[in-house]
Amino acid sequence: MHNDPELNGKYLGTISSDFVKIADTIKEASYQLRRRGISDFPIFPISQTRISVGALLLGANEAKTRWDYYISYLEDFEQRGLVAADGLDAFKAAYKDPDEFCCLFVVDADFTNIVFIPYPED
């Protein structure tokens, strides 16, 4: 994955405006993954085209968003080779509090990266 701050800015507007609409659903899904012991590291892949990473949680048409939202977790990313086994500790160290931040895996033709976005305050 390549982290380019200019590309982050390119996507920030559409991601943020979408995220406000679906944040409660994503936050609850994150809580359920952790509560059920599936993973302490939920990851939500998003894309404007269909992808094969994770399971579709909210489609763009259903959620009235520009992005499709999928649900996954760190262990699935490791199995798929998206996070190398020797990178797990670094990923876990960089992972932000899942009660306060959502871990998005943004997939687009020009940009693929992990982005942490804060949940809106109540």
C-alpha cells in the first residue's frame, strides 16, 4: 500500500460525506465483530466498484452513498496476503481505538490505502 497525502485529500470529501450517513451502522458492525470474539481489528473495505475483499455490508444504492461498504477484519486480510504476517505487529500498533475510529480500506483505481476516520460525535 502506498500512502500519498495528496490522494488522501482527493477522497476525503466523498468519504466523509458518505461516512456521516452510515457511521452508526458501521460502528455497530465493528462492535459486534469485537463482542462476538471474531476480531479485535475490524476493517471496512470501501470501493466504487465491486470487490472481493470482505462481505458487502451496505451497497451504494441501498445506503444512498458513492461508495459500497464491506466488512472484514485483520485476520482475513492476513489470510488474503493484504497484510503480511511480519507486518501484523506494526498494523496492530497503528490501529486506532475502534470505539472512536473506523478503519477503512479504500480501494480505487488510483488509490488503495488504510484510512482511519473518526466516528461523528453524538
